[in-house]
Amino acid sequence: MDRDSQIIRDRLTYLYPNKIVQALSLKDRPFYSVIYGYLKEKYPEVSIGEYIRSLGFEYIGKTTSYNVLGEFDFRSMHYLIGHYEDINQTVIAQLLGISRQRVSQRLNEATQGGRDWRVSLFTDEERIIVKSMVDEELFVFEYDDNSIAILTAAQIGPVFILRNTDSIRIHFDFDLETLQLLASKNRDRFSEVNYVHSHTFEKVNVGGQMVFREKSGKSSLNIKQYCSARGLDYGEYLRNLGIHPTIDGRVLTDEDWFDRLLPYVESDGVLRVPHQSGVQSGLARRAKVLGMSGQEYAEMLGFQWRQRDFASEHEKRMLRYERLVKEQSFEGFVYLPSEEGLYRSLYSFLRGRNETLHIFLERIGLERLDKDEYQSRFGITGAILDKLKELQSTPQYEINPTARIMRNKKMVTLLKKLYDYHCQICGMDNPLVPRIEKDDGTYYCEVHHVTPLGTAEAASDIETLDHYSNAICLCSFHHSYVHYHQGGAFQISLDGNQIFLLSTLGEKLPIQINKHISFHIKEN
């Protein structure tokens, strides 16, 4: 017995301690639905009665004793087929438990006479069934083996049909309370097809107004085919379903725009959309269609808007370029290769401000040299190494923590410049991983401490480990590789004239470029 059956048996034991199960659908309607759904999914050929008996209970089912064919309500059957879309001869055959051919034969035999199955007052059982069908969005409900209920509607109103063991009851008249229940879910005027069509649209907001948008691109096509087959106007049909106005499924809603703008809310809670971005232009177009400004639409969505201070932003970018260029300089001179990203990005920025590179450099006190002039005057590698040595000439214990952090950042920057943002393992000629160019024209790489700083036990250890000689420049792939591949723990080693990283498992990673690691390491 599986776990679900065990739970069902325990519940039945609680409800029927005498082991005789009767009127389960009325005694515990939700539990009956659970069993019905379980069997429909797992064992569709097994009836509820058979299943309950297999669990060790006696199940008292009901046998049909009502003479359906002898007391056929011809008038009601003709009326149902003629006015309710969900009801046809096949449905009536299912309701009566006979073949569709037999239903057709009986309908053709006479158009009047027979028994009248129409009733006016609802029993308590019928009220429970109607409420359950509305709550669970059911149009046909089979229960207790020989009982079936149908609840549907048309423009002329709803109808409820119940066949049980000894009668068939048809309700065209509903009391106010039941009508209100049906109206709360549009069950007072929707057939099952109408109901499905109405649920293929979702309520959304555009410009603060509620509209309907189709959930799937095929939804409208199916409904249009339905309307065409019946000579109905598509727009009028949707309006009758309460679906109006509608928008194309591709139109962005207020909810969509809220999600798009949310990432641009900064830490102070203010929305700042990048100037001349796709989001900014799209926001402007949406606002224009609604007769609003971008700010008005954003505020309508609940955002706090602030106009960007472009002068301030330009100033920040200018200061950033000044810092980047100064970091590349030595003793008042700088080498900026025109093929590099920093030069291209700076040139474009200055051109937009009607400023030349010469004026920019002059203003920050620098002079540009070409490669040969710069090499002959300084030797680029030697100059950077001198700066690294100068940077770390002061012992750690003589500077405060903030200064140590700033010094470490400068060391990392100088080391990256020393290798022109190349990975020391990949090399420069044919790198395994190409350099990553950032939006400001500089390149991205990472600096790895060969012996982790966390292994330091004393201040003297920190002084040794937080040093450029304990660091190498790597691409993000090789940085992760030396940290995690087979446990990581790579150390610098020397084999002849080749310097490499050696793992604890003996794997060697040759260092293709080396400008700062001394060769005083012991040979293996």
C-alpha cells in the first residue's frame, strides 16, 4: 500500500469507525474530491467503491432504480439541447447512463409527454453540490457511483441537473442566494467553453487603467475560430464575456515596466535611469503614448524620480579618467597606446566635451610620450617595479589599517599594469582566455596571492605575504583554477630556468610571463 492510500485509509477509519462507508461525498466533500482525483490520476479504471473496498471497508453504493426511458422528459431535453451549448445528446446519454443512439431514438419518438423533471426548490444536498462545483470550477461532477451533476449556463440563465439513484431533477429557477453565488464566478451566464475563453485572458494595468491581455498567442486565434463558426463578432463576444478593453499580448504592462525599472533604483531609494539607454527611450515612448512625461509615468508606478545631474556625472567620469591616466604615468609622463581601450574611450569622451587629449593631459600636469620615447626614458617594466618597491618600503606595522588597504589596492593596480592586464599563465601571444575590456577602456584581470594572507600567524608573516613578490596576475579562469582545481594549493617553484606553479598533487602550470618574481627560489 502506498503512502497516499495509507493516508486515505486512516481518514476513512476516522470518519467511519464501523468500517461501513456511506454518503461520503456529503459527509466530507473535500475528502471525497481527494479520493476522486487520486483515482483519476493513478487508477482511472477503478471506481471509488472498488477502491474503498480494497482498503478493507464495506461500501454501500446506490443502484439505479429509476425508469429513465419509461418516464423520459422530452420537452426539457429538447429545450436543453436547443439553448445550452454544453448540453448535447452525448452529454444527456452520460447523464442518463444510456447510449447516445438510444437518446436520439427517444428524442425522435415524441416531442411532448413523459414526466416533467423540472423542480423549483433546492435540497440541502443540491446546495452543497452546487457550491462545490462553483468553488472547484466544475461543470460536470460524478459521485457515489450512480450520481452525476451538471451545472452550466447560457445567456438565458443557468441550469443545474442532478441524476441520483431514484430521480432526475432539473433546476431552471434559482433562489437569490444561489444566483449570487453563481454570479460571483460568472457561472450564471457562462458555458464551459465561455468560461475557458474568459480565463485565457489576464487582468493587467496600462497607464493605471485595467485592461485584458491574452496569456497565450494562440488564445485569440482559437476564440476567433469559435466565433467564425457561429457567426459571432469577435469583439462583441469578448465584451459579452466581460473582457474589455483588450491589448495585444506583446504590449508591456505597468507591472512589466515596474519590473524593468526596479533594478535602476539606487541605494537612496531614487530611480535613476541611464541616459540614452534602451530603457530610457522605451520609457519615454510609453509615457508619450499615455500623454505623460517619463517622470510622471515613473511616479505613477510608485517610484521616486530624480532628474539626473548630467554635469555632475560628466565630472565624475572626468575624475575617473584623470585617476586612470595618472596611474599609468611616471614622473609627469604617460604612454597611452592609441590601439588600447583606455585611449579610445577617453578620446571619445573628450570629443563629446570639445576637449583635446593634449589639453586634458596639460590640465592634469602630464605629457604624452610615444612608446620608444617612454622606453628610452624609463623602461616601462623597471619604472613599475620601482613604484612597487617604493610602495612597500614602509613596514606594515607603521601604517594604519586604512592606509594598508589603500596600499594593497595600489599594489594590485601596479601589478596589473606591469603585465598590461595579461594572465601570466596564458601569456601574451596566444592567450587561452582573451582579455576582458571594460566600458572605460581598461582591461579586467585578477591578482592572486600565492600563499594566502589567511595563513599568516604573526605580523612578520603578513608583511611577507601582503607583498607583490607573493602575488601574480591571472585571468579569472586561472585564478579559479589555482584556488579550487583538485584542492588548489599551488605554490611557486623553479625547474631549471622555467618558473611555474606547483600543486600539492604535483601538477605544474608554467608561468609564461614573469617580470617581478625573483629566481632565488630553491630548485626542486
